[in-house]
Amino acid sequence: MFSITQNMAFLWNLCLSLFRTQLVSESSLHQKGFHVLTYPYTFARVTTMAQDLHFSGNLRETCKLHFNCYLHPVSQLHHYSLDSFDALVISSVEGVKRFLADLEDKQFNVSNRNRNQVWVFYGVESAVNPCLSKYFNDTTIRHSFNWTIYNSPGATINRPLLLSRNVPDGMTYEDVEASLQDGSRSKDLCWVFSNCKSAWTDRIGVGRGIIDSFRHKTHVWGSSPQNCLAPSLHQIVEEGTPFGRYIDNTSPRKFIRNCKLYLSMENSNCSDYITEKFLNPLKAGAIPVVNGWRASYEKLLPGSFIHVTDFESFARISKYLEHLLGNRTAFMQYHKWRKSRAVEAVDLRASCELCHKLKGNEEMRDAGFQTNDVIPDVVQFVQALQTCGN
């Protein structure tokens, strides 16, 4: 146990570190170059989505730029003027809420904003997420964005949530095979979830159907299983789980690394919408059972997943999973991709591209061209970027 003195020292050092970060962020505002104010996605640190918006500092070296380009997360600034930035990047959904609060607090008149300033909407949720419209009820904001960053080729900057590379990395084919042989991958089917309410597919119903047919070999972790699962299924919920809290980005892998199969249930069935629910089992060496947009999985990493729509019933899915668990050769076919490929979350690529676009925008403006056209309706624009199903 920490002593009172140790606890006080820890808190002092933490506060000092945060204060220094704020001083560095605010002092860099006076440096020459592009300055971008970011309103991050609240849970970006616990998912793969928009983590780059938490980056603070100059991207010159990281992005191999010949000019300075600074990112300033709003949480790390205390004294700032919205007009002093070259671009504002607002992420959905919590970033929009903070931005609207900022506009009200600073009594900022949107109609009188600096027209050379670029407003960028950074979408991290699917196009069918109702929060997209909910937090854009302020029509002035809804009609004020210039660019978009979204996981779609139709966005100003296309930022896929995940990428695969032709370089093997991380959990290898041999690692998975060894974990089966030494018995460390002892759990058959696993599922980690943190929210059973905000879903625009029947992911909970599908998950329940599968584990009901496979309950004797299923292990569940989550935040509120009693609200999501029938009482008869409560017995398969594992102990020591972070109930009542959002599960962070690394803890699922800690649980999944002992699993052979994993339910990767997305909250939306939309093109190009694949999240950490798919990434985590791949990184941990499990086979994901998925419910999202099939073509997007095929494009990202073919041969790595089992899709629920390939089966007529939950009983058929259960039978096939039993077959895989009893047939090592068939099971390892889903891991052959590990011999030549790797999958990862996207890092700072979108922010690097944003810096390049800001530089190009400046050069166009200096040459006398009009820039910064406004998107008529950012909600309608984003909703048209993806194709979604049930």
C-alpha cells in the first residue's frame, strides 16, 4: 500500500506533468507554421478511433514535412482564441458537444468567423448512428464545415479505422499454433462488450443466439451482462471483469489471448465501418466471428473471419464452430494470413494529410484562388458516404 506521503508525491508529479504539457502546448501557439485545434473523441484512448487527435505537438518530423504543423488538443489549452488557429478539427460525438459549449462560453459568432480558417468534421461513428444528427441540431454548425475526415473514399481525407500491411508482425501463425499445443489458449468462444444499448444492428441478439447454442463453451466479459443476457446465460459471465466501466483498448486483448474464437459484433452494418472489435481478436490470436459489412472485411483481410450471414441458423453456426475446434487443420486455415500480413489501427496518417492539405490550401489562396467552400449539410454529406444495411 502507498503511504500518504507517497500518494501526495504521486499527485503532485501528475499535476506538474499536466501543467508542463499545457505550458508546452500554449507556448507553441506562437511558433511559425500551421496550428490545428482538435476536439477529440472522448473514448479515443480506449478504442482505435481518432487517437491521433490526442497528439500534441509538431508533426514536422513525424509526417516528414518541410514546414511546421502543430496539433493542439483542446483539453491541453487554457487560454486560447478560436480565431488564432488555421483549422478546427471536431470529432463526433463528444467533440461536437465540447465544441458547442466552447462557442457558447466564448460567445463566438459563427457567421463572423475567419473565412481562411478550415473547419473539419472528424467522423468516428457509422453513418446510421443517430447521435450524428442529435448533436448537430445547431443548424449554424451543421452548415459550417469545410472538410471531412472519415472512413470513406468520398471524404476530403479518407481515414480507414484499420489497415492491413503485407508485412507479418505481432502474433504469428507459429505463435497461435504453439498456444494451441501448450494449452494456454484454453477458452473456446469469447465475447467482450461494454454497451448493449447503443446498437443499430441486432448485435446483442445475434451474440445471444450464438452463445445460447454454444453456452457450454462460451466465456463472456462485459460491463452490464445482467442487462444484456437472459438469466440462464449469467452463469457463463467471467469474474473479475470491469463491470460498470468502459473497457479500454488493451484489456480485451488480455482476456482474448486465451480464446480460440471471438464474437466481434459491430453496432452498425455499414461499408468501411470496422473497429477495434475486429482488431482486438486478430491481435490476440483469435478468430473473429463478425456481423458487419462483408465486403469491407474481405477487402481488409480475406480469410481471417467467420461471417454470421453464411449460416441459416444459430444452430448451424454452433455446429461449424464445433467443427473448427475439433479440426486443427481447418482452424489454422483462418490464421494463414499471419504468414504474410499484419493488421493495425491507423495512427497519424490523417493528421499528416491534413497538414499537407492546409499547406496546399494556403498556396492556392496565395495564387488568388478562392478556397474553403462550405459543405451545405455535413450530416447529409456523411450519411451519403456509407452504404448501410440491417
